[in-house]
Amino acid sequence: METKYAIMFADVAGSTNLYDTLGNIIAEKRIAECVQTMSSITSDNHGRVIKTIGDEIMACFNTANDAATAALEMQNAMETSDAGLAIRVGMHYGEAIDKDGDIFGDAVNVAARMAGIAKAKQIITTADLITELNADLAEKSRLFDTAKVKGKDEVLKIYQINWEEESKVTKFATSHDIKKISSSTVAVALKFAGEERLYTDTDMKKALSIGRDSSNDIALDAAGYASRSHVDLDFRRGKFVLIDHSTNGTYVRFKGQDDVFIRREELPLMGEGVINLGEAITGDSPGQISFNILQPST
């Protein structure tokens, strides 16, 4: 008999490197302590650890709220721990078969896929789980990506649950944008000056103008660093392209990479990152725009 569960996979990110940097004995001890912490948090939130495999646990919960709460507590526990470890969490809510103390079924496979997508310090899940959350937990989520699932016609909507303080994270494309994204090939979510906007490929009939002048599609109060008409954001051949025509140039930081400087040049946007008009990226500034490219996986 199938029952609906919230399935979770959580593991230590980069555990292989730990053995190289810390040595076998210390690395094994810290990983074991991390697994024990994740297991205890699972039990504290009415969950059940199905199995542990090395640095990973597989768990199930009767409710999505319990699973999400446990995931948040796990990330916070690792952040405040002296062990110096980071974990990644993948979850899904759906029907599974509970037999002989193990869990089987499509929901398990989808949850494992979410864990495979997650990077260190991330909680990745599906729309099926997000729609089951109470309002407070659902508000911590943002659309992260979309992907085609093998053997299924529908597009899988993938979410990230933010556990860090709001000042440390960037929120994009919440649930009211799902219909637009589902009917598009690619979309870009922008956040600037406390405002969030979503543009799909079908929205981009012409390039968006960005600059200091109020006549721009996106006007930013960037003091003297930004030109009145600083950059355009265009959609060409399936990509969002940043076109600089400013005096001071534009700085772009793709997530996990060094800054790129363009002046009177073009640059395709990929993944997540930050755009800063006219000055180097040093933190929040009036001329800063966060972006996230949302594109179905092939």
C-alpha cells in the first residue's frame, strides 16, 4: 500500500576532500558526528531515519512541514558547529511504499535527484513539497530551476528553501510566477532596490534599458557611477545578453566565480549572480542587481 511521505536525503558536501585535508581519523569522527546530529534532528521532528550510508542519511516524515523544519535545523546546526562541515539536503513529497522498514517508489527517486542537484549549504526540493508547507515555511522558498523528469511529460519545478538570514540570501520568482515560467523556455529573475521582477523569453519583445535616468525600464539611483543609459538586457538566440554602453563599465559576478568587467561589450548571463553599474562589487549598492536564469534542463 502506498502512503504519502516527505522523503529526505542529506549528506556531507565534499566529504572526500575532508579525508585528504584532515586525515582519516579526524575526518571519520567529524562525519560520524554530523550524521548523528542529522539523525537526532530527524527524530526530534517526528521523522524516521531509514538508513545511513557513509556520510548520508535517508529519512522520511509524515508531513512536509516536519521535513522542512528538520532540514532548516540541520543547516543551522552545521553553521553553528565547530566541525567546519557543510551539508546538502534534497527532499520530495509523494507516494511511496513502506516495506520491511525501507521506503521504495518514485518519491524516493525524485528526492535522491534533488539531493544530487543540491550544493553545499542548500536545501533543494519540489513544488509538491512546497505546496504542502504552512505559510511561514513556504515564504522561505524560491523557484530555483525547472527540469524534465525521465518518463514524465510534465516539467518538474525545483525550489530552494532559504535557511540563512534574509540579508544573506536572494529571493527570486515565488509561486505566483510559476504559470509564466512553465509556459516559457527560459526566464530571468531580477532583484534590485527592494524590488523583484521576472521576465520570460516571451516577455522580451525588445531589450530592457537599465540606467540612472527615470526613462529606463529599470531605473537605479546609482549616484554618479551609473550612466543615464548604462546597459541593455536583450534576449538573443535563447540567451539573456547584457550590453554595456556606459562610461564607467559594468561589473558582473557569476556565483562562485571571479568578477567580469565589461565596457562597450556584451556578456551572456548564466546561472546566478550580481550586476553592478559603474563600480566594483563590494556589497549592497544602489546600482546592484541580482539575477537568476531559470531554464528547463534538457
